[in-house]
Amino acid sequence: MYELTEDFKLRKITKYELDGIDERDDLLVIPPSSKAGPCGNGCIFCYLLQNPPEMIYKVPRHDTLNDPTLEDRIRYARENFDLWIRVTDTSGNVRFDEDRIKSLYSAGLDEIQISVHTTKKDVRVKLMRNRHAGKLIDLLPMVVEHFRVIADIILTPGYNVDDIGEIIEDLDRIGVHEVRLFPVGVTKFNRFGVRPLTREELLYVKEVALEKDKELDIEVVIPPIFEALLGEFTTGLEPFDIETDFPTYILTGELAYPEMRRLFPKLNVIMVKNEFFGGNIGTAGLLTGRDVLREVEKLPEVDIGLILLPELMFYGDMTLDGWKREELFSKILIEKGYIVETALEPQEIPKVIEKVAL
């Protein structure tokens, strides 16, 4: 799997950078560039509207379709690579109409992943706080005629949980090829009264999703974060029979913690609670420097040891709360004696340990 960068370079990526979902090997993702304009939405579940005031790393609310270079990048990808081209990170609410659909098709786009959330126009308007948000539902039949379509649904209690079966049926009737169900993430800074799904709601949605996946032509995908919230997530990997003769700690988020403990039974695995966002966010990719340092402070000082952090917590070379990678690593080494390394996938951890041990 690959991503086409803003400067037209091919970057290899893994499924852990794409919601952890198994994807086709020849996938080429085209995300927003820095030239992408605003999304025009104020979604009640948007993580960008739930950030703590101390948040340092900030990204704009942009949309891939609101990007003047998009067709150029699609054409470049089509002309230079024999890969399946997907556009991501769009709500289809800006710069999207019949002419744009034809333009994207002419450029060579294969697939588009759209934040749909519901098939009811009035509900979509309320969810996205955009009075034009209902128009996408009318466009979807034309979209599915030209591209393979993935519909993302952020499951938000009171809006699209109780009628999820009906929504999936509507999408299937329209001809949408795949739907992905993501439980809403809620920090203590949410201003719109959104709450996380209860376990009962998660189980209900899963039951309905599995049923519709069997009954209908549409592919219904339950992402790993959904399974993790139910305590059912597994990578499918066999445990690694690896241990070290120097102090070694793997730090990870709450959701990945049970699986990481299973995978590395002979190593110390530490769960890092995300207090930066208020305690309701458990993904490793949203860990911050201050949360990591809080747990590191509890570790014994050593002459030399190893701490492994999830690579996903770094955005470029910075954590969400502004810690630069080098500064964070140096602080831990100087104050506690641990070399710090990162891993994107669990399979990388034995290789990292072997490298450090040499």
C-alpha cells in the first residue's frame, strides 16, 4: 500500500496508518495536500473541535475535494503507477457536483472514501452542522456509477445508532460498495453533548452489521477500534517468544494494551492512560508526550534500558502536545537511562530489540 505525497512521491504505508483495516496491496491513497481548503463543516463529533486548549499540533478542517491539485495528482498517479487509486478525507460537501464527478473520473480515480454518516438528509445536516450536507445523498447514485465507494459512518448516539440497519440498507440500495462503522470518539472537551457508545449499543451495531453483511451486497466492515472497545481486538499474530537481558518496556494505549500483552508475554507492557484528552480516548495514535512521561517517571532508573513507543503518536516529529521526538527521547535517556525507539507494527518490535541489543 502506498500514499502519494504532496510533492508527487510514492510513500509506502501500512494498514495501521489507515484505521488498521486490511486493504488491497496495490492501493494508492491520495490524502489532502496543504493546499486543500476548508471542509465547510462543524461536525458535532469532529476531533478537531474537541481538542484541549494545550493542544500544540493542529491541523485545519480541510477536505481533499477542496484541493486545486487533486486532479493533477490523480492523473500523475494514473500515468506513472499501476495501482488502485483512492481519494480519502472528504465529506463530499464542498466542490462536489455532477461536473466534479466527471472530472475525477476523467483524471483516472478508481475509488472514493466519503464521510457519509447517514442516508437521512436532515440528520446529516445536524450531524455535520452544514445546511448543504443533505445534497450528497442525491449525488451518491451518480458517484457509485463512476467509482467504487466506501461510506464511513461515525456512530453517534441519538443520530445514527438505532437505525443503523436501515442506513446500511439504504446505502446498499443506492449501490455503495462498502460501509465502515467507527464508534464516535469523545473527549471531555466536546461542546455538543455527544457521548460514547455504551457496550450494549456497540453489541447491537455489531449484530446488525454482521447480519446485513450476510444479507446484502454491500460489504460491512467493523474496524479494529470497534473490536477493541468490546475487548475483542486481535492482530491474528502468534505471541512472540522474545525476552531481553536489559530492562525493556513497551508503552501503548488502553485499547491496544490487552493484545500487546498477549503478543509479548515475556516483556513489560505498560498501559498509558490518555489524560490529555480527558480519559475517554484509548488509541495509541493519540498518546501525548506528557502522558508517556507520566508513566516513565514511575519506572526505575537504569544504566541502560529500552522503551518502545507507538510510532503513530508522532505527527512528523512532534506529539500532539508539542514534544519534539528528539527532545522527548533525550529527556527519557538522560533522566531515566532508557534508549527510546518506536514501532509502527507489532512485528517490528523484535527487530528493534535485536538492533538495540547489538
